[in-house]
Amino acid sequence: MRIFTASVIVAAISLGTPALVQAQGAPAQSEAQTPPAQSTTVIRSIQVVDVKDLTPAVRSKVDDIVAQTTEEEMQSLRKSIEATPEAASALKAKGLNSSQVVAINIADGVLTLFAKTA
């Protein structure tokens, strides 16, 4: 898979656990405040994981993230996935689409898409 770059703002619970990516959806900052830092992350590979295949502890963390996520954040995440051909293709290869993605994690160049299938 070729390397591509995704510009994201990552809100992570802790290293190695699922994170929700908010793409360009952060609330407007006042002029006196510094805007949130935006990082450029190089994604070398993408994996798609069904939430039901996770261990109970990790599944619980994903569920906690989903419970704290607004509908607007989820829509922004899914739009970002749809706008990234490599991510959309990885989902399609598994017979899934962006509406089934509930969280993502980016670590060590690997984008993991967590999807709920049922």
C-alpha cells in the first residue's frame, strides 16, 4: 500500500487505545486563544477491526469513547473517512462502509478503523 498523509486532530484516551479523530470540526476559537495544534500523520497501513472481535476491556473503552462522542463529531469522522480513498477502500474490502465506523486509532503509522457490524 502506498503511503499517504492525513491531517488530523487526535483526541486520544491513552496511547494504544482507540481514538476518535475530529477532522476540521473543532469549535471556533476566539482571537485571543491559540487554535488547536494540527499534526500531519503519515499512514502506512490501514486495518479494519470489528468491535465484536475485541477483548471485553478494549471493547469497553471503545464503547466509552462512542458514548462521549457527539453526532456532529461522528459525522465529521465519517466524512473524513469517505474523503480518504484508501480508508474507504479498506472498508469496502471488508464489505463495510463509513457509517459503521465508530472510532479510530492512529499509532505507529497504522490507522485502525473500529466498526460495528451488528
